[in-house]
Amino acid sequence: MKKKLARTLLATVVALCATSCSSGDTGEQGGAMKGEADYETYATVEDLTIASEAAYQVKIGQEVSRECDDGGDAAGDGGEPTSGPEDSDPEDASPAPSVSPPPSGIAGGQAENADCLPMIFYQADIITEIYQGVAARGEVPVPLGKIIVGTVDTSKIDLEGASPLKPGSYVVIYGDELTPAEHPGITTVAEDLWTPTGGDQGIFDTDASGATVTARSSSVKALTDETTEQRATSSDKFTTSVSALKEVASSVQKG
């Protein structure tokens, strides 16, 4: 069963408000919104691999759009997402993380009482396939080429565990694919899009060679639970390589 975009990105927002909460200022003068997210924690690359539909080394390309995801509903004015077959599980009924009113200068969530999550979308070129799991929908493997990557717009919301992507940079992304039906709150992207698993936990910085891959999140400590070498300490970031990530993926697929 798939989840709507905002629910896939964040499990629960613990606190979310403008930087000037006491004054109620949510405009540009008040600064970026601030929030804390309760992500699932992934301590190893193996955990991330199991939790993700696929992983790719990609080059981030041009920005496609920015939009405030209000979850989508029948009236098109924010509020609770429209019910569908994918929403039949009551455990998938947690509210989407959101800000209200929408930040200035960003589309979406235009209704007076709409809550929405600021998002930014980029084209990305797949350089290397690291992992492709068996998707629940049974679709064919994603071919090498371009995909759309969506993440939290950190220029609009300062969210714990989320950092920006930069055009021209190389990253490894562990993520989930969502069809247009699974992201009804986003209207500026009419195709499938990918979101990183667990925020920054699903993003690793690298270069074109993939010889060195560095985890953005300090939560990721090692390749597997059994790995003792290369294990990151509390004072540094976990570093590995694309080839090592592929070895983990191969082990997961065989298992």
C-alpha cells in the first residue's frame, strides 16, 4: 500500500510554526517556518535499502517547480486527502505535516484554511542503479534516464532532518516512487516522482565517480549491523562508496 506524498516524507510533525510564533507572523519578514519531524530511524544502509523502493546515484538537474502540498481533496481546497483504495488502512490515517497559511511566493494550498507542506522538485539524471526492489504495484523496473525528485523546500520551512538539493550536484537517493494518483496535492508535476526515505537519511553526497559517498544524516552509521569497519562515530559522518552500497543491495535482494 502506498502513502500520499506528505505522509511518505514525514511520519509526524511534532512542532511546526513560524519563527515568530508569538506574533503570528507567517510572512517573509517572519523568516522560514520551523518544524521538527519524527522520522523512522535507519541506522544502516541495509535498513535504508529494505525500507526503500529503489536507490540511484543521480545528478541533480534544473528545478521543475515549487508547490505547497495540501494533500489534495475532492474540492481542491486543502484539508483531508480524498479517500481512495490506498487509504483503506486505518494506520495510514495520520495527518500530513503542514504549515498554514501557505508561505508567500509558492503555489498550492490556496484556500483560506488550507494547510500545506512546501515542496521543491528537480529533474535528476540517473547515473547508476544501486537497488531496485520488487514494487508492490508490479511495474517494470525504472529505466536509466531522467526522474523527478521531490523534497522539502528548505527556503520556506526549516525542518529538522531536511537539507536542500543543489542543481549540478551528485547524490545517492534511497527513495519511494509515487504516481500522480499518490500525490494529488501536487499539480505542477504530472508524472511519477521520487522522495527520499527518512528525509536526509535517504540522501548521500558523492561525485560522478561514486568513489566516496557520505551520509548526510548522522543517524546512518554503517553498511549493516554486522559491519564493524567503516562504522561512523558520533563525531563524524558515515563514508563509503557506491560499490559498497551495491554489495549491500545485492545481499538484500538475495535474502
